[in-house]
Amino acid sequence: MRAVWTDFDGVVTPPVDLALAEVSRRVGRGLTPDLLRSAMEAVGRSMGTDAMAPLDTPLLTEEQWARQVEQVLLERHELRVDLSDFGGKWFADRPADEHWVEFLMALRRSGFFVGLLSNTPPAWERHWRRLVAADLLFDAVVSSHQVRCRKPEAAIFDLAAARAGLAPDQCVLVDDQEVHCEGARAAGWHAVHFTDVPRAASALNELLSRQPVRSVVR
């Protein structure tokens, strides 16, 4: 196995649930994480898909999507909120996990291909790139909005493997969403379900046991 592909949101950054809570706190006006998530899911259902596909495919611009989520919150919960610049709110004060970043850099130094494979809205590109030195950390970046397919679809895994110049069974995905891990395995990849850095690093080192990566992760 020669290529490690990491997700970004919820892996390089803290869990998505924390981001939902922080956005809700910043917006205020009675908005809660559960209400926000429910409204996002409602917009996704109206387009025959999940909560994030309208943004990260993308089917809507961030502004169009925000207006639709605001409308759901107004009609269903009588909440009048401002979700403009949602990506700015989503990434505000969210740090990159320095231990995971260090582990990825150790992988690259050891000769492994390290890529970012992320379902990412185009408007969020500038936000996540402020958190990490992408050119130093990743050999390649494959974003859903650029390739017009997304995890867990087989097409994005095929594209990523081709980008690495490797067979699928030489690639492993690290992702906080089990459904994405299942999609990777169905495409012939290996996968590690991310819950925290020590467990993910241990699982990866087990997969890469012929050439384990040493780091300060404990």
C-alpha cells in the first residue's frame, strides 16, 4: 500500500458536530445544531439527495443554498436567521489538528503518497486552505466540486487512484464517515474509520506494517 488519502472536515479539523454547534451559537436567534442539521437535510431531500450534496457537488451556490436553508427555518420553526458566508462561519476559529498534520507529514517523509480526498463546496476552498500548507502536506488534492462526483461514489475513488498512479488496492482512505469508508472498500480500496488521531494512526500503521511510520502521536 503506497497512498494514504485523508478526508478534511472532521479529520484534519475537529468533529463536524462541533462546527454545527459553533455556527448555531454564532448565528443565535434560537438556532440549535439539531434545527440547523434538520433544515440542511430538508434542502437536500428537496433535491433528492443528502444534506451536503447541494453544496459540495455543487447543485447550488453557497448563497442560494443558504437562502433555502433560511427559508426552511423560517417556515417550519419561525426562525429568521442570517446564514450568509456559511463557509466563513463554519471554519471560524476551527484549528487543524496538529497531531494529524504531523502524522501525514511523517508519512510523506517516509515515501508514501499523501492526498486529500474531500467532499468540499467551492466557496470553502479558501477557508480550508488557510488552515494547512496544502502544497507541503499533500501530493494531490481531489475535491468533489472540482471533479463533479463525491464520496461515497465509486467514480471519485477511481479518479483519486488514477491521480496517485496506483491500483485501488494500493490506496487507503481515512474518513470520519463510515459510509465513505464503505464506498472506498467497494471501490477496491482499504479504509480507516477516523474517530481520533491515536486510533487512526495505529490502524494505518497496522495496514502499513511493512513500513510503519513513527511520530509523536500517542
